[in-house]
Amino acid sequence: MEKGNLVEFRIHGERRLAVVDRPEGKKHWILVDDQGNSHTVHPRQITYEVSGTAYRAADIPAFYEELQPYLDPSSLEVAWEILIEEGGTVDPKGMALLLFSEESPPQCYASHLLLSNDKLYFKQKGDRYEPRSPGQVAEIKHQQEVEQQREQETQEFWRRVQQRLAGEPVEWQGSDRTRLDALERFALFGEEASHTGPALETLATLDRPQTPTASFELLVDLGIWSLHENLSLRRSQIPSQFSTKVLDVAQHSLQSPLPDRDRDYRLDLTHLKVYTIDDESTREIDDGLSLEFLEGGKQRIWIHIADPTRLIEPGGELDLEARRRTTSVYLPTGMIPMFPSELATGPMSLVQGQICCALSFGVVLDENGSVEDYTIHASTIKPTYRLTYDDADEMIHMGIQAEPEIEALALWAKRRKEWRDSQGAISIYLPESMIKVEGDEIIIKLLDDSPSRQMVAEMMILTGEVAARYGKENNLALPYRSQPQPELPPEEELILLPAGAVRACALRRYMPRSEVSLTPARHASLALDTYTQVTSPIRRYSDLLAHFQIKAHLRGDEPPFSVDQMQEMVMSLGPAVKEASKVERETNRYWSLEYLRRRADEVWEAILLRWLREDSNLGLVMLEELGLELPMRFNRDVALGDRFEVKVTHSDPRQDVIQFQEIVSQATEPAV
């Protein structure tokens, strides 16, 4: 290099032009740019020398101006097409001659800029450039188009975000899902979530904390989630919607039902008066009760169970979907059914006034309440009454002369309960509540142990015993339910506990979990030698399996599922049922805490049920008006069974935290 050379050099990644002024030491040069600023550079930093030696720093702006007309990147495509045919490489001087038919300093430097900036047609090899193959160019073009589309989609995403945060309605696009899904995963699983990069980037761009809570709040602000989004349900594998294929099959089943395999065997019981008794909000009506007066003064109890297997094939699309779901899920905000609603609440249900298919269990009890005789039939019935529990209680209480059947059913249920108690049944009664969310209103209803609820529960237990007896006597592979005998504390120890809720709570802790297997065994708390569940086939898949097996045997057919198949299905049902129960429990807990959060000024009657950690005065209390069991820490001595008044001081349903303050006289220290 010599004084007066015009050179290109890089500083901080930027391309600059300057004029060589003088050497600096043995290896460096002093350059002067168009602003008169001096730069000390090593020769390695110089990336191009413009021909000629008569330049001054003041000439640089004019040189920039002179080369502008030649900086058209599209012109490289023409040169590439020529060179790809001829082969070989090219340098900036040769490119200038090819593009402009001249080799002036501005034209050569323009060619250098075009080639060095090009990422499509040429790749650098030393001081020269080699044309890429047509295949390479096509692939790079595709990548550039994809990147341009991605950049455009990103800009449109941010535009929609800003609009939504400003309160304007937006319609989210499929291209937004990558970022939105990442935000959802991060909000649900935190640091354990996969592929959180887009979520963290989105939060950082919006200057929000990079935390799961901030991700949740952003999703709410964007209208993707509601303030009370059910995170427990979202974390689960429970599908909240049916696929189009399943809905199509359900519609076809409505319009063109399968031939009735039991048509020649159905017992016509439409002459019987049938009572269906459920909560007012129940839409899947899967059981009804009748009483038949026999000769000699005897009476036969009929328990009619909905017959959804009439409409589905074992192994068919609807059966497989129900098997995948395992159970209907009941949440305060609504139900997630095991079958599409148009089937579950329509032809599968026992609808008042309509001819319905059922699986009917006729039972004659002896004077003590033990099963004297039973019969099972695929049947047709015509439900007479659609009653709520309050309706049924009123009818039982009034002893309506025209309705002797329901009063007799209640008496048989009572006798049946007394018989089971004599056999060692363990009854634990603790108040329970039903939580419903209707719009912005949360309703908590305390479920009492009314005569009609006791009657229905006892009749369902009776049906389970009869079905299990039939299965055992005929060696059927059914999902039998059993329970080991609990190791209860000595009677003298239990008697020291206050009667009622405290003692029931203590007993509950000793009760082992029920087990499901293909081997009939005793159910300890029910005091039955064998038992299975068959009374909820619309909402419990294990009950549906029992129906398939029993009905096939009644027809004289082989059961549709072998022992090995049943074993495999029974084992697979457990985890899914457990997950559904967890979601129901956590969702009820969330809404109960939200209910209390909204009523922070109210005073509640509470009772101490048991100690969770006695050394730290943490106990489990029940709000008796609501049937809710919640933790509470005390700052004074309290005994099990003590009753007191409390107020909520803090409730955060999202964090599952609640704190109480005891309302006490000035002489007593408060609990928190």
C-alpha cells in the first residue's frame, strides 16, 4: 500500500472506506476516513484496495456517489447464468467487465460489494468467487423465502399482540401457535417444559418477567386463556373435545342405529312404573327404580340400568373412544362426557316418557334384606318420573297413596342397609358438597344424607352385588371390585374421639383403597362377598365392560372380551381413572378457594377434624355449612371436635393457599 490509496477496511464489523496516510510502526497503517478521523489498522483488516493512488479523504463521498448506480444485486443473476455455463471463477475486476463492460475503479468496487454481500449465487474462494450450482441456488432461494415468510409472520404476530393488549379484537393465525403453545407449556410446566425459547423471547420482548406466572398472565391478557383457566385439566391427558371422526360415527349411530342384538331376548317391562332420581343438573340418566308386586304378597325390586351397548360395537369407534377416556369427568364448570353428548343424554339415557333399552336387575329380598332371588334381563322400559332427590324425599315423606312403590323401595333400602351393617359394613358419613359455576356465580350446595340418596345408593350397591354374583356363578371375566379388611383401632380408642365428623374422619384414614381385578373377592366396607360396578355404563368404562360381558352371556354368546383382553384393559383403566379423579379434586379445590376468596368478610362455623402436624398446630378443619375440608394453623390449644368461628384472611386459588383467622373473644388468642 502507498499513501493516497483508497482502501476498504472493517471496524467493529462495519465496512468503511478510507485513504492511506502513512505507516505506523512496522506492521500498521494510519488511514483517514471521509470524516477526517484517523484509524490505525493492521493489513489483515483491509479487505479491498481501489486502484489508483491520487485519492484524498475529501474524495470519498464523491466516490460513494459514483458507484451507487452499479449496486443492483439483481444484476448478479445474469452474470451467474453466464458463468454457470462457461464454468470457472471470477474476481471483482472480471465481474465489472462482465456486468458493465468497463473496469473503472467505482465499477470494480461495486462488483466487489455485490460479490462479497451475495449469499445466493456465488461463494468466495480466496480472492475469487465461484458460481453455485443450480440446485444450491434453488435451495438457498427456498430457505430465503421461508425466512422471509417467517419474518413476516413474526411481524404480524407482534402487531396482533399489540392490538390485543390495546383491547382490540384479533383473530389468531396458525402461524402464531408456535409462540402461543410455548407460552402455554411454560405456564403449565415451568422449567420442566420443553422448547420454552419462544415463550421466554416473547416475555422478554414485552418486558415481562420470564416466569410461569407471567406467561399465564400474558395468555389471559391476550384472551387465549380465561382468568380461571383450568390448569389441572390442561396438564392432564384428558381430551376435552371429540374428534370429527367420532362425532360423525355418533351422528350415524343416531340416524342408523345398529341392529339390536338382544331384540329377541328383551323383556318388556314398560308396564312398570319407573322412577329416575338424580341431581337437577344431571343429563346422563343411567338408572331407574321400579317395584313389582308379586303373588303371595312378595315384592320384586327392579333396578334398570341404561343400555349404551345397544348402540355400540365392542372394538368399534365409539367403544375405543370411551375406553380411551375411561370416565366422564365432572367439573364445577361442566362435564366432559365419555360419549358424545347427543348420544349420552339422548338414546343412551333413560329419558322420561320414552321407550328405552335397559339392562334390568330384578331382585327379591328376604325379610332380613339378604338376596333371596334375582334375575337379569335386557329389557325395554318407559321411565315414568324424572325426579330430583328433593322431589323423591318429598314423595317418601308424604307417603302419597298413589305412589306406594317409592315408599316401599325406601323401606327395602333401609332393610338392606341394616342387613349389610349386620354383616360388618363400615359406613363413614362426612358432609360432601357439590360445586357449580354458572357464569360469574359460584354455587356450593351441601349434599345431605337424605332418604332418597340413601335409597338410590343402596339400590346401586345391591345391583353391583347381583351382577357380581351372576359373573361369579357363570365364570365371567368381569372387573370385580374388592377391598381388604381394614385394621381398625381398638373400639376403646375410637370411643374417645368425638362422635360424628371427627370419628368418621379418623375411620376414613384406616380404610384401604378398593382394588379391581378379574377375581371375585370380598369388599370389606360394603360387607359383600363379591361386588362389581354396573350402574353407570354411560360415564364409567369399567361398567360398560361388565355390560358387554353379561349381555353376551345372557344371549348365549361368547363374551366379546377374553380373559387376557379384560386383564389388559382393567390394568390400563386404573391410571386414567386416577388422573380424572385428580383433575376433579384439584378443580373443586380451586373453585372452593375462589368462593371463599370472594367472601372474605363472611364468618364460617368450623370444626377441627384432625391434626395434620400437631407439633406445628396445623389442623384439618371443616367448614360445616359448606362441607369443605381445609388446613388451618392455630395459635392456641384446641381439641379435636372443638367448634369455632373463622374468617378468611387470605385465599389464592391459583397457588392453592388459604389462611384463616379465628373469631374469638378478647380473652382468647386468635388462630391463623
